Amino acid sequence: MRQPVKRHDQHQPLYTPEERKRRDETPWTLVQGVLAPLQFLVFLISLVLVIRYLSTGAGETAATISIVVKTLILYLIMITGSIWEKVVFGKYLFARPFFWEDVFSMLVLALHTAYLVALFGNLLDVHGQMLLALAAYAAYVINATQFILKLRAARLSAQRLDAQQAASAGAAE
């Protein structure tokens, strides 16, 4: 007899109690909490510089440096995020709760790396490099949105769980 296919329950908590405890205890959670907004700030500054260059032709060096800095911060957050994922879920990448976010992160990494290859290998003109950076940035925005939505859902799920536990404790008294 065929077993029914297990579907992900949208109300399933993102973390098991053990994973939540490891998440709360590891310093890598704070590292991610600092790097994520830092990366977003660098992204915003770089985006303005890239658009300025594409619009006016001015500021090529500033735009280029900003893209390289954004890419280096991306590498840093991906490495530390993988360590965080290993500590919390036991896998460096593609853990159940963040599988699709990690898959899309690979595209983001590939596009940012392609930019560096194009820059240092002189494979595209500056205009082409900037367009490649914009493609990488578009993928980054999608990926960042995935993570924000996932973490928001986790927070709401945790609040529901806490409320249910409080109600159960109140009913038991």
C-alpha cells in the first residue's frame, strides 16, 4: 500500500525545541544578526552607486569598489551562515527549514562570483559588469526576502506555540 506523501505543514515550527535552544545559545546567531543588516546597508549604498554610474557614467571606481565590498560581505555571511546552520541543524547547507533559501543563495553566490570573474578577468566592459552586478543584486533581494519571510513565519509560529503553552498551563491550574 502506498504511503501518503508528507507535505510541509505551514504551521509546523521552523525549529524543534532542541534546534531553538541551539539557535539561542550559539554566538553565530548574533553574528548573522549583525551581518545581515550590514550587508543590506552595503547593498543599498552600492545599488545607488551602480545606478548612478549607469545613469551618468560618473563614479565607476566607487561603484566597482562597492560591488566588491558587497560580494566580500556576502561571502562572509554565507560562510558564517553555514557554520550557524551546522550548529543549529547539523548540516552546513540545505537543512530542511532553509533548503530553498540555500538553493537560491547558490544562485546569488554564482552571480556575485561571476561579477568578480568578469571584473578581474576583463571579460565584460564596465557597463556589462554593472548590469551583471544588478542581476546579482536582484537575486540577492529575492533571497533576502525569502529569509525575511521565513524568519517572520518562525517568529509568528513561536508566538503561537508560546500562547498555546501558556493557555495549556493556565488550564492545568
